Amino acid sequence: MRFVIAALFTLIFTAALAGDFEDGVAAYDRKDYASALVKFRSAAQQGNRDAASLVGMMYNEGTGVLQDYKEAVHWFQIAALQGDRSAQLGLGFMYGKGQGVAQDYKEAVRWFRLAAKQGDARAQHNLCVMYLKGQGVLQDYARAHMWSNIAAGNGYETAAKMREFLASMMTAQQIEQAQRMARECMSSNFTKCD
């Protein structure tokens, strides 16, 4: 009997959680941003990481609310710590630009890396840029090329152009090393990328 009650409670809770999120998406699509924010916040407070990420995005972009980078960081952190790669990418940008937090390139790299390891091509490209510029990491053209190669392979066109630019500054041996590193990174499911 306890199992049945627990299962029923879980089913009702999950339906309510999904309901708020879905209602938020519908309101957002209607451009009823105030209602969307209320529904997304409710779902986020019940543990929905997608909803938390969307609340962060709304504050970051000023969609239906006054733009508030600190509030965006707060919601992105909630979602990012639950593994949401969009929120991790968002935090990478926030730390990289110093929006809502003190600018911290190492922290930006940390969040970009987490999203990149989940296959986010924009995060992979941003890691390339961080290695190219030596922001938060030691400058490393081979590692920059590796990340641009991976991002380009995931369809990010800007990364393909960056890869060509990087190759123009590298020797044939360095390019070969970067390509080998990219293959190893991808074949290890992003566990051997550093």
C-alpha cells in the first residue's frame, strides 16, 4: 500500500512539474512573458533544470523582465549544477564577460568545458577562443585547434573558419597533433580532452 501511495504521489508531483513547465512554454510562445516567468520559476523551484535555465535566459536577455545579470547567474547556477548544458554555457559567458559576477576567465573555462563535454558546439568553440587568447588557460594553439575541430565537426560554422585561421599559424606537426588530440577527446566521450 505504501508503495502505491508513494508511486501515486510521484506521478502527481511529476505531472504538476511538467504542467508548469509546459504552461510556461505555451505562455512564452504567446509572448506572455510575465506568465511564462511565473510558470518557469514554479517548475524550477520544483527541480526542473530546463525551467531554471529559461528563467536565467529571460533575466540575461531582459525578456519580459528588467535585464538583471545577477539574477540570471543565480538561475543559471541552479540549472548548471543539475547538468544543464545551456546554463553551463550561459555561465561561461557571464564569467567571461563579467556580467553579474566578477570577470573570471578560469571560471568561464570551467563552465564552457562542462557544456563542451556534453557536446555543445558553442561551448567547444568558446574553449577554442580561450586557448587561442590564453584566457583562463595557458595559450595553446594545438588545444585551440582541437576544440575548433570538434566544434566544426558538430556543425558550428564559425569554428571551421577558426580552425583554418589557427592552421595558418601552425606547423604541419602541430596540426597533426591537434587532430590526434581531437580524435582522442571524441573517442573517449570527452574524458581525455585535457
